[in-house]
Amino acid sequence: MSNIKLIVGLANPGREYEGTRHNAGADFVNELARLYGASLVSESRFHGLATRTTIAGRDVRLLIPTTFMNRSGQSVAALANFFKIEPEQILVAHDELDLGPGIVKLKKGGGHGGHNGLRDIISSLGNSKNFIRLRIGIGHPGSAKQVANYVLSQPSADDRIGIDHSIDRTLKCIEPIAAGDLDQAMLKLHTQN
């Protein structure tokens, strides 16, 4: 397994979306940048906020696309192509309806599961599904008709605690993740759920 060279946090841009369930991926990357003392700055050529840092002795780029969620691939592909980063060296952090708040899972490859950000990234990376996903549980509203409003709304106080707890636990596993030792990271992360 190759080490991770790019960590992406998915979000919708704009104040009205800050702290919403759909922005859980960006919340993770913001906390990661803070932990490593890195400042995300606007990079128009990458259509996002980007920085670089060192994790576990490895050079890692952080990215939060500033496109809307369904155009996330434009940002990811621009940075990955520029720095010659392969899909399997990319970790995408995103909100996950199929997991409850407080549950977080790492996954190698797979489909988009209806997530518009993942769908666009797969398409923009030449239909490659080989990137790693950090699935941050946000829970499900119970009805498919309610999903759009649900993901774009603020979580309840209890759900926010669960999401923040998932992010904190993942930060504690970031070194093996960055090193590409996903089995060790999964063992640590998944047994704490």
C-alpha cells in the first residue's frame, strides 16, 4: 500500500453551509491542518483551499474544494494531476448517511453510494475508484425524500458531539493512515466505534 499524498475534505462553499452535516469531511481537514500547524489558503488553480504539511515524516497535501459538492472532482483532479498523485495515494473524507454519528470507517475503493462529491471525483480521476475514503457517519433522516435537506442542515447537539468524536479519533490514527498502513489504522479506528 502506497502512502497517502493528498487528503481531501468534501464540503459546499459559503457561510450558510459551515458546520452542516455535508461538510463533515472539510471539518476533518480543517482540524488536521490545525493539528499540524498548517494554514489552508485559497488556490484558484486547484479550485480550493490547499496547503502542505508533514505527517509521519511524509509530505502530504491537504485540500478542501471550494466548488460545490457535485463538482469536487474538478478540484481534486487539478491538484492530483499537477503534483502527479495517483488515485490510490488520495484519501477523501466525506459525510456518510449509512453510518450513525460517532461511527467512522476507512474504506479502500468502492462506488459512490449516491454521494455526489464521490461520483464527481471518480469521474474526474478517469473513472478510478481506487482512492481511499474516510466515511464520517452523520446518520440518515429515515426517508430518501428528506436526505437533501438533512445533509445541508446543522446536526443536533448530540449528533455534533458524535461527528466531532469521529474526527478526533481519526486524528489519533492519522500517522498510520498517512503511511499507507490502512490495516493498522482500520483496526484502531473500527474497534473504537
